[in-house]
Amino acid sequence: MTITLEKRGVSCVAELLDEDAPRTCEAVWNALPQGEAVQHAKYARNEVYTMVPRFAETEPGQENPTITPIPGDIVYFCFDGGMLDRSFKEDKNIDHLPGVIDLALFYGRNNLLINGDVGWVPGNVFATVVENLPAMAEACNDVWRSGSVGERLLYERLDR
């Protein structure tokens, strides 16, 4: 699949990890394209993500989980509405949803998935970037430095 920062015009290619996270891969693949406003992590460090409405007929559950993603990891999180802070949900315009899916791209080292409100937040590593990570990392870092306003993070099928 391709992952794109639309406004910045930068994409990378990620390979699905079908053997390690088959349920998650199937759920995501069947729901593509996905994407919305990009956010940059506050706690996890080198992460950009987008939150979208739940799309899986049956949530995949935990598989191939991590709390220490490495550069190039693509991670799936499922959050119930009650797990997210009210002001966060209002700010992201997801307060009307019963829960959301967070699709995240980790672009640098030393990430740790912990949240001050709830503690450890393991996610499913379901893909890994195989092409153009350096350019994507530079663009992701620019989201941190310059801001995310008007930027969208898009996940789309790439049939080869």
C-alpha cells in the first residue's frame, strides 16, 4: 500500500505483514482507501497518525503487538470512545463516534507507546515501509516542526 502526506506530496510504500498480523491486514486492506487529517504524536515521539471511523466488521484484536515501534512500522490501534479524552475527541472532531481506528506511521527511533491517562497502549504492527522512508521521515518531521493544519495522511492500495 502507499502512505501519503497529501499536501506535502510525499509518499512511501509499505508491505503488509500478512503472516504476522493476518486479521489486521485483511481488515485494513478491505477498507482502503483510508485517511483524514494528520496528527503528530505528543508522547510516542516519531509518529504521525490519522483517526478514522471503525471499519472492520469484526475487530481483529491484538496480534503482532508492540509498545516499542521501530522506524517504518505501520501500526493499527482501536480505541473505544471512552478511552479518549473529551477535549481530544472534540479537537479531532471524533466526539460523535463510539470509537475510532488510529492508523500510525513511525518514522524514527526511540518510540514508546505510553499515554499519561491510560498507561501502555500496545498496537498491532501490520505493515512495514519498504520504499522511500527517508523522504517520508523528513516530511513527517516537517509536520512536527511546521504543523499539521491542512495536511492529510492517506493509506491507499498499491497493486503490483
